[in-house]
Amino acid sequence: MNQSLSTFISLAAIAAITLFAAYALGIVGGENITSVYHEDYHDFIYSGDLISGYFSGDGMMHFANNDYYRGHFAGGRFDGVGMFVFADGSVYTGDFAHGLPEGEGTYADESGRIIYQGSFSAGQICGQGQYFATEGWTYTGEFKQSLFDGEGSIMVGEEIIDGVWEKGVKSR
């Protein structure tokens, strides 16, 4: 899996912690545009609404490393439908809950080629989905903790290999 997706989880957590620290210190204020900085974490700029000091409604958060999120916020976190664009150009588009990918989504690489399409849970690929390998084969089936796990099939050209996978390895 692309390192960008795993980096996403830590960036979302950093943003939430930074906002909390800024709010507690009285840095955050106003209704529309707020810039927040906390030297122990990352810079980011948020454009959107604040409700009771939390990012809420539709908005955009741009990080110093050029990652950005555009979509819905609730309680200071990515929540609802949104798009997270990584600095390398790869993109996650889909559902978020509590700051993480949750529900249905699509992850595409920097060229726009879809890598994964399907279910996410707590930021991990989990449930039903499709993985499109750069070598041209496709896995369709169940995932757990971002690995093939459960019933699924791999399609290579015209050949289909059905089976059961456990932690990314075909078991039968």
C-alpha cells in the first residue's frame, strides 16, 4: 500500500490535536477563515466555518507539506464526504468519520489510476473492495486491516483464481 495512505492517519490526528491546542490557548476565533500554527506539529490553514470553536460544515484544510483536505468537517475532524489529496498527487475520495476514511471510498495514485475502490473502517481498507495492481491483475473480495482476508478472486487477463485469503496469503 502507498505510504501516503498510512501517513494520512497521523496527519488527521495532528490536525485535531493542533486545533485543540490552538483553541485552548485562545488562538482560534472568528467565523470564516482561521490560520492555526503550533510549532510542535505541522502548519495548516483552514478555510471554512467554526461552530463553538470547531471546524464544522464544508471547508478546506491545507497542510504545510502540500497535502490538503476538502470536504465536510464535524467537531473539528474530517467527517462526511470529502477528498484528501496527498502532496505526491495521490487522492482518497469518499466517506470520513472521526477524521479517518470510513465507509465507501476510492484511492488513486498520482497519475489518477485507481488503486483501491471499496470499504474502509477506521482508516483501514476493510470489507468488500477491489485492488487494482500496477502489474495489471485485480483482486476483488474481502479485506481486513488493508490485506486480502476472506473470500475473493484474482483476475489476471482472462484467468480467474478464486480462493480464501488470510492476512494477504491464499489459504485455500
